[in-house]
Amino acid sequence: MKIPACLFHGLKSETGPVSDHSLTPEDISRFFDKTGWTLAFANALDRLAYSRLLSNGHFSEASAVLDIGAGVGHLADRLLKGHLSPACKVTLIEVAASLASRLKHRFARFGERVRVELINPRVPYPLASGSFDRIVSTYVFEMMNHDQLVAMTKEAHRLLKKHGLLCLLTTSRGNDWLSRINSEVSSILYCLDPRFVGLSRLVNLRPYFHASNWELVFLNRVSHFGFCSEATIFKKISDDGSFEPAAEEEFAVGDHRGK
């Protein structure tokens, strides 16, 4: 039996384990096509983290919102109920057909205001550049390997208007003892099989957002029942068509680099 290398190193890293697993976008799509219905339970545990993100994303000023990996629509539902103006349009994209179908049924009452798209899991997405002033994504970026994260930050930059906000929730290493224990156990389980932890891993996203493209405007960790989430909001500050990826040396050793 092969013992995953990440069981010997990387568990102490703030950025998470060096994993032997490399998940393709198609792997992620197939996984959530089968298990996406369970996301409602996870959303219930993360209500405080969602509230923190919603309170700091200035969503009342938005005219067009994109939700990448909308899941069962928990965040979109909260946005539409109390944080967006009536004129704001919302686009929900999903790579899992079963989830896209659920989203279309759930938000059908909003008519043309809410658009649901089942898309190819690989970027670029079939959406016009500069179409959105808010992009939200919850517990999606942490499923991507290094190359996918580089591509995704570039795609988010393309889709946002200048001064638009990218609002993210990711799993994080907690500060209290219960959250730290949970983080270590989750890291080990991910090394054994990512499906044990819903494909989620600990990763430091900040090195992927180069200062010439993005400004970090909000960062907050929330621990709840031993589960720690990090709410992060980046502002797009460049709008000349250029995109400068972070230098290779900026990425921490613990970052997962799949192929």
C-alpha cells in the first residue's frame, strides 16, 4: 500500500498539505453530480461565514452578480432575499448537471432576473469580459490545483468590471483547538481520498492575487462548531486588458500543484 507523501509533510503548513491527488475539473463535476444534494447540510453549518461575506461585499451597489459553483443556491437565495437591488441581475453557473437542474427549479420564480448556466468546467467561461461588478464563489477555489487556480484568478479578473469585487469563502485552519484538530484530521483524510472531505483542502489563496491586479479589501476567519472558514474579498484594480500572474517564488511550498 502506498502511503501518501502528505502524511509526512505539509500538515503544519498554513497553506495545507502537499497532496498526491490531482483533481481535474471533470472529476469535480462528476463528484457533485452524485453528491451535490448534501451541500444543504454544509451550508447550514457555515451560516455565520456566509453572513460575514454578505455584510462586507457591498452587494446593494451591484448591478450584475456571478456565482461560480452556485451549488444548491444557498448564497444566491440570501442575496436575492435581502442584499441586492431589484434591478440587479444574477448569473449562476454550475458544472454538475444535477445541481444546475435544481437551481433552475429553485429560482424559476425570478424569471429573466436569474440566469442558470450549465457550463464546461474548464475556463474560459462563455461569458463576456467585464460583465459583472461582483463575483462570488464559496468553497470552490480550494478544490483546484495550482494551475487551475492560476487560470481561475485570470478568468475572474477578465469577467469583473474595474473596481469589481471577488468575494470568496474557503476552508481555513482555525485558531481555536477544536478547529485546529478538525483541520489536521481533514488534511489527513484529503490525503487518503479527497472524497472523504468533499474534495476540499486547506490552501492559501492570497499568493495567487498579484498586487498589480488585485487589492485585498477584507479578510476574516470564522470558526463555528470546530469548522473554520475564511472570508476574503479582493478588488480588481487594473483594467487595461493586462493580467500579471504572481511570480513562481510567491507560492508557498505547501500549495498543491496538480497537473
